[in-house]
Amino acid sequence: MADVEGLECWTCTLYGDPVAKGRPRFARRGARVISYTPAKTSTFETQAAAHLLASWGDRPPLSQPCELTLVSVFRRPERLRCKHKRPCECDPRRLPALNAVDLDNCCKAIADSLQKRTAEGRSVIANDSLICSLHAVKVYAADDPNDEPQTQIRLCWGPAVEAMR
Ligand SMILES: [Zn+2]
């Protein structure tokens, strides 16, 4: 993205298969029923939060309206890989991922990772309610061993974001 007047941006990439936030599960504790996040989502959010914060550095948590952009890159299915030995018509670029993953649930997992606080109280954004603009894409990786499953994340803020209203 080109530099835009009044816009600040931060980007970070999480490597590994994108994770969609699982539905809350419920468990009985005596007379009470409690809800909890499934283990896979919880582990992902903890690890993602640590990586995002390492990239964010010592800055205080972002506490102004922001825009979140994410590109969820899934492993390319074997049937979509070129197996020809001769020149062919296969398109090696990234493709829209028509898998069963709900993209909005990928957004939720990333938004929660961005607001997740460490034991010292640090996080990238103070609260995910600050995300006022959202753009998300899901694709299969390119037919190229260098394009691994990953989530590309971009946060933008500043007067240009606040002027969108
Ligand atoms: Zn081919």
C-alpha cells in the first residue's frame, strides 16, 4: 500500500493454517453452565497474540478507530496443483478459497488475538470494538512451494480512517 496522507499502517504475517474462531462450547459446573472457547482456537489466539505483540513492539495499545485488513491463505488442495510435464494452461497464482471455512470467523480469531492481553497487560489494540472498517479475503496459496499457509494482517489508523464516516 502506498503512503497516504493521514494514514498510519502496521503489517504482520502469521505463518501456519488460518484458524477460524470456533463456536463457544458449554460445560456444566455443578448447577451452573459455563461457556468456553474450544482449545484449538484458544491455543491459536495465545500464540498469535504473542507473535503480533512481538512485531508491535513497545508501543502502547492502539486506542483509536482503525481498519483491519486480512488475507487468509490456505493450503492449496492437491487437485489444484499442476501435474503437467509440458507447458499447460494451469494458473499458478493464488485462487479464491472455496473451502468450508467461514471468513468472518477468521476475522474474529484475529480480532481477538489483537486485543488479547499478556500477563503484563499489553496488547496490540486496546479493544476490538475499535475496528470500524474490515476487509477480508480468503485464498488458496499459489502453486509455488514458497507460498505457505499464512494470515497477512494490516491495521491502519489515523485521520484518513476516521474521515470515512
Ligand atoms: Zn498444468
